[in-house]
Amino acid sequence: MHIKIGKKKIEVEVANTFWKRLKGFLFVLEPIQTGLCFPHCRSIHTYLMCQPIDVVMTDKDYTILYLYPKLKSEKIIFPKRKVYYSFELPVGCCEKLKVGDKLTVLENEKKEPDK
């Protein structure tokens, strides 16, 4: 999956397994260039993260409900009402977004096999 913010297209991996959700961006030392999407996630923490992230929380229709730019390590976002998806993104992604906007989500297109 990808999300489009302005002219920038960011690759986002869906954290749909226990291990992906557990690990997230913990202990990642290299600069974060991609994002993570956590379905059915109303709260997050940034303990044991080595760098700040932008957090975008949306409803099922990808309407932005909450923005947390440059969220540093050792922070907790307590459960928020009506949130369905939580996106952890590289720093700077929240600059062009505002609450109430609809996040542009591009599902991966399946390529047709060559005949």
C-alpha cells in the first residue's frame, strides 16, 4: 500500500501480524523512509524507538482525526475514540495534512502476468 501526501508517495506496510505490530519501528537506527499502518489500533507508544515519527490516526474511511508531528521516544498516545487506522510515518509527513482531510491511500495494484 502507498499513501500520497502532496506530490510525495510513501510506501506503507500493513502491520497485520502479531510480530509486525510488536516490532513496529522499535530499535530502527537508519532514517525511516517508509510507513507502517496499524489497523484496529486506537493507541500507540514510542518506547524504545531511536528517532521521532509522525503519527496520523484515521477512521475507517481514512479521514484524519488526529495528527502527532515529530513524536519523540518515550511517549504514549492513549486510546482515541473513532480511530480505526494508526499510521506511523517519516518525520515531515504531517506538514501538509490537517484534521478533517482524507488521506489518499493507494492499494497495491496486481500486475498481470506476461503471456
